[in-house]
Amino acid sequence: MSATDCIVVGASFAGLACAHSAAARGLDVVVVEKKSDPGAKLHTTGIIVKDVLDSVALLDDVPSQLIRKISGVRLYAPNMRSVDLHHPDYYFLATDTPNLIRWLAEKAASSGARVQLARTFTGVSRQQSGFDVHGIGQTRYLIGADGPSSNVAKALQLGTVRDTLFGIEHEYDGVEINDPGFLHCFIDRKLAPGYIGWVLQGVKGAQVGLARRVRTSTSDVRPAMSAFLTKISTLFPAVLSTPSSIRAGHIPCGGVVRPACADRTILVGDAAGMVSPVTAGGIHTALQHGQAVGHAVADFLTGRSGDPAATISATYPRYRTKRLLRRLYDVMPYDLAFNLLLRTTVVRDAASVVYFHAR
């Protein structure tokens, strides 16, 4: 392959947003994705918040059949008592995530990026004014958007994700849940320490999952999921049926890695740990900062500015307060407190801040 301006490793939300914006600015951009289908084997629930549509122009023309509005949150204590949370003019969007990623790949291609599937990043060597990406070709700039186990980060000795949740989600195609206008969230430290379980009405059916803090082994996640399904089956009987599909994977929860950049290379999205340590939401920041990185790389390679690797990480979210909350969330014996206090004003207000504040 001939030399390119920019190679993006990973057809992720962040990678495709970056590729789209850089190619739209006239750069020769190649996206390298190891999967033969960018929408296959995803490790995300795919929920996006209202802020994404407000601030990310890339989604202005997202097809309506790929999204479904969810207007409120129903929060359950460990004893299954619940409280409903709403906020004026705020909502969540469930997505047909596989087809949303495919649509974003098409958007990147329509802007001029070349999306190369079934191509694996195996290593990289620095050279004058760029890199030789082994088996792929030479490039003036390299973007790592290849997830929390980023091979780009490892190859270039950048920061790597160390603190994670591990999530598992079952999908039940064609199933309609009770009260589909709510994102149903379940607090239970025994089953989901450090995070929550959830049920939502997706675009194609029901999505049911949980995530747990993991230190070493993930072997206890599936038994916890089985116990969670049993616990909620009186509310959602379909969860005891065979799921149409299952997805699972690590979710960064320790904040942005350091360093996230080096000369002519930048990590973005999950590869950079760009996920909220509290809510585990990362699609908004992936799209927003992916676009920003693409623009900054275009400015650099067209002589309008210096290498953004020197400055771009200063614009990345710090998550200072959320990292503190993450540490508290990991150690607090909160099941009894939530059982007793769920419907108090203090807990309702705190939960509303978590779910409805600007991401």
C-alpha cells in the first residue's frame, strides 16, 4: 500500500469519527479493522445520551430506524423497591448498535476514508516523518482507536487501560418489556459490585445485562448474570428464555491513560480510557474527541498548526470527581443504605445528577 496521511486502527465510534473528520478535510485516511464486519462482536450496550445529538454533528442525519428514545430511569434498590427519575428535555437513546457502526463506517467512506476490513495491526516502526505500520503501509500519522486492550498503545509504549469493569449483556430479539419508556437500573453489590444491572427496550428487542468491577479473573461474571436474571424474572419473565445473542467485554473505569499521545500518534476512545469512571458511558466522548482529533491532525498535516500530540490530551476529560466517586463506589457497603433511603430526596437528587447531568 502506498503512503497515507493517516492510519486509524479500529473502526470504533472514536476511530470512525476521527477518520470521517480527517478525510472530510482532505487527508488520505485509511481505517484498519481486524473484523470482517465492523458491526460484529461489539462490546457496548450502545446507549447514547441527548448531549450526543446536541453536540456531535456527525449524527445529525442518523437514520431514525437505528435509534429509540427512552425518557426516564427506574432505579431499583437491592430489595427491588424502585423510584422513577425524569428530567425535563433529557432522554437516552437505545441504538441498533451494529447497524449504527456500519452506518458510521459508510459515513467515513463517503467522506473519502478507505475502510479496510479483516486487516490486523501487528506492529509499527517509527521512521522519519511518520511510521511504517507492519503489513499495512507507511503513514504520516497514526491513531489508536482499537479498544481497551489497544495494540497501538502497547506497540508504542503509551499508557494502557488497567482498571476495568467487565460487562455481559443478553439480547432478546422481538421481546417487548414492561414499561419500555424507562432505562431500568438495578443496584446490587453482591451481583454487580462497582456498577449496576440493567434492562432496556432496544431497537430490535430487550437488552439485559450487568457489569462488575474486576481485579483479576472474570470467572464470576456469568454466575452473577445468571443470578441477576433469576432475580428480575418476576418483572421481566422473558429473561429466562434463550437469548438471541450475548456480548461481553471490558469497560475502562480508571480515567484517561497516561501518556495518551506521542509524536505523531494519539489514542482516542476506549484505547485512551475515555470512559466515565461512574456511568461507564463512553460513546459521547468517543465521537466528540474522535472528531476533534481528526480535525487537529488535518490542521497539522496541512501546515496550519503544530503536532496535536503535544496539546490534545489537555482537552481530554479529567474525570477527577468521577474517579473519586469510583473509588468510593468500589468500597461503600451501600446495599442497606439504598434499601432504606432510595426514595428520599437526597438519594433521588444524587441519582438525578448521575443520570441526567451533561456528559
